[in-house]
Amino acid sequence: MSEKKLCNISRRNLIAGAGKLAIGSAIAASALSVGFDVKDADASKKSLKWGWGYKKLDPKEVGEIAYKLWYKGYCCYAVVGSMVLPLRRKVGGPYKSLPIDAFRFGHGGVIGWGTICGTLLGAGIATSFIAGKTGEMMLNDIMAWYTETKLPEYKPRHPKYKGPMPITVSDSPLCHISVGKWMKKANKSFKSPARRDRCARLAADVAIYTVKILNQWVDDGYEYYMENEPQVAKYGITAQNNCMECHAKGIPGVPGK
Amino acid sequence: MSEKKLCNISRRNLIAGAGKLAIGSAIAASALSVGFDVKDADASKKSLKWGWGYKKLDPKEVGEIAYKLWYKGYCCYAVVGSMVLPLRRKVGGPYKSLPIDAFRFGHGGVIGWGTICGTLLGAGIATSFIAGKTGEMMLNDIMAWYTETKLPEYKPRHPKYKGPMPITVSDSPLCHISVGKWMKKANKSFKSPARRDRCARLAADVAIYTVKILNQWVDDGYEYYMENEPQVAKYGITAQNNCMECHAKGIPGVPGK
């Protein structure tokens, strides 16, 4: 029997159940309501500082932490943890109450759907919590670097996989394309020890590059958008740079562009 | 002068600077090091419970919050905030110290790169903080529903854009594909008020669907992986379901599959 068959609550029932909710009594509705006003989002800002700060970390140490954490909770968890865990000691404060487990879901391009590489999602989460709005600009450069660079570069002190490690350029921030190109070159399956170690090393590479940027931010400031202009400005739509890889028959017209 | 030209710190300098770090003295290295042992990641678990709990929310109210929050911080921020802000009142505790601003970077498929739709990233973050590991299973169903459904469905009480609102099926969790198909059908630019309102309504739709699942979780439990098996099990690689949309000339062989 398939997993689907084992289920005794179907999505149809879920929707039907939700429909009952929607037509429920005013009493039930008021029981659920918190009388929330969206203006409260502003009020919350006053007590919740965004951008928790940073003290310089050793890129080598962070890389090694990311590599090891990958084997505990995969890519996104590894990159977030490689910075948040040392910062709990070095900065303390709110970092002490951010559970890195909450970012496990980023694995495999978000629970295996092959969207954004979990290492990049982890870098986005870490830079945002650390540097606030400036984190977005850092992430833009991290993503551009990731797509253009032969990876993985990282050599673990004690590699779990000791065979040859091919390197590839993803030309894309997507997990599916990044790992797919590597799997093709390496002729290894997704579940192979070689592929697993490739992604663990990639987590180290992204964590190291991110920490180099953060350290530069401390030393010299960080001139954001310095290397890469926003994608929407370039393309008139949210986009990657590898257009023709998917649009083999030409890019559909972009209205207004 | 372009933004690029304005920059006086190039990526080349960044890498060179990082190189200096790598060959820096032992004294400098020890100043950066926190002497972190990866085993500490386990220790942190004891003090940091993952899965902060939930009390039922009114889907209609959550949808309206998401719609309004979109105009403050875009898609990912809107969906996270639509649940976290009411839960600060209903559950309190750790929700009170989670800054929703930290998830603004998810806009436009992560800072405009068109990867995962920010509404889905927001649902992933919210379900993970709320339900822990079970959140992954919920997100798997939310993502499948998103790709198969004509959206947006949501009708705001006071729409910012009052013109006709086309609906489209994305067949993909990617921002670029989802918004691109809508832009083509609507013949609207990315920066048009219609496109903006489409994404604000989509944030409401995803928030509402997520809350319906969370409410069902409270009422009846939630049989996860009930509707959709993991992507890697289906394809032998992290993947979406719309293979031929990109692989117009056929899917490259998947090693080991």
C-alpha cells in the first residue's frame, strides 16, 4: 500500500474542513480572532531590533563547523549554525534564543524541492539576523559568487568521503541545477557518499565566503550592491542569470520591459 | 556612473583580503577562534526547544494580515508575520523575541533571484518554528497545493488594486516561473500595481492554507506525507514536478536511478 493510501485524512477533507471553518458561527470566529491590527507590526519593531551584530569569526573554523554540521542537519542548518553557534559565545544576547534546528527545512532546496540551494538560504538567514537590511546586499554578492565559482573548494581536515571530488560551476542558485550538474560530471547518485560530501563541502565554502564578507564589514564597511545590480533591474522580473538554460526556445516577452 | 563603478572595494580585493586572513599569524587566528566544538550543537538543543507550539488562528484574519503586511515588507515577511504576530499574543513566549523583519530577504524568490516563492519560504519558516519537524511535512503539502492551484484566490476587503485580477497555475514553486506566467497572462509588468497586488493576494492565500493545516493539526493531528511523497524518492534528485518545462530536449540521465 502506498503512503498515499495509508492516509486517512485527504486534502479534500482538509479543504472541506476548512470550508466549515469559513462558514462557522460568529462565536467560533471571535474565539479564534486575536483582534490583530496590522499596525502592531510597527509597534513590534521598537522592541525587536533587527540586525543582532557581529564579532569577527575565523573563516577556517566556521568552514569546519559547517562541514560537520551538514552531517547533523544538512545544508541550510549547517550554514546558519556555523555562524550562529559561535556568535552565541562571542556576542551572546538574542543569538542564544534562536534555535538553528528551525532552519533544517531548507535542505535539498527546501525540503527536497530543488529550489534555492540550502547553503545560500542559510547564508541569507544568517546575514539577515546578523546585519539586518545590509545582509540582503551581502547575500546578493554571495549568490553571484556561488553561481560563477567552481565548487566545492573546501578540503575538510578529516573528509568523510576520501575519493576524488569533482568541481562544477552551477551557473544557478538552484539546488536542482547545482547538484544536478555535479552529479552528471561525477556520475554519482544523489544518495551516494560522494554527493553527500560534496554538499557538506559546499556548505563550508558558502559559510567561509559569508564570514569573509562579514569580517570585511567589521574592518572596512561593506559597499553593497558593489558587484551585482539587483536582478529585477537587469531583467524586468525576478530571475537568475542562466536564462537560456531553461528557455531553450527563447525567453517569453516581459511585459513593460 | 553605475553603482558598480561607485564601488571602491572590489570582490577581488575582498578575496585578497581574505587570503591575508588565511595566512595570518597564529595570534590573529586565535583571536578570532571561539574554540568551538561541533558537539555544542547538541548541547544547545537542550535549552532551545524546536517547535514553539500553536493555538488556532482565524484563517480570514490571518489572510488579511498577510495581505496588508505584504505592502510593508513583501511576500516572505508577510506570511511569517501573519502567523507570528498573532501568536505573540495567543502563545507569547519565544514568539515575542523573533523579529519578523529578519525574513524580509525572502522577497522576489530571495532578494529578487526568482528562486523559491517568498510566500512558500515564509510558510516553511512559520511551520518550522511552530511545529518543528512536522512543519516539513506540512510544507511539502503546501508546496504541492501551490503548484497545482489557480491563484490568487483571495479577495481583499479593501483591495489596493481594483482592476481585474487574472489567475494562473504556476506548476512550480519558483517565484520566476509563478510570477512570469501570471505576468504573461495579465500582460502586466513586474512593477505594475496589478502585479504587486497579485503577490499580496498570493501571500494571503498561502497564509490561509497554512493556517488551515495548522488548525487541523490541533483538531485532528496531521497525517504528514499523506498527499505527496518526498521529491527525491520520486525523481532520484531534489526536483520540482514540471520537468519538461525546462528540459525541453529531454532530462539528462540521473546516475544511479
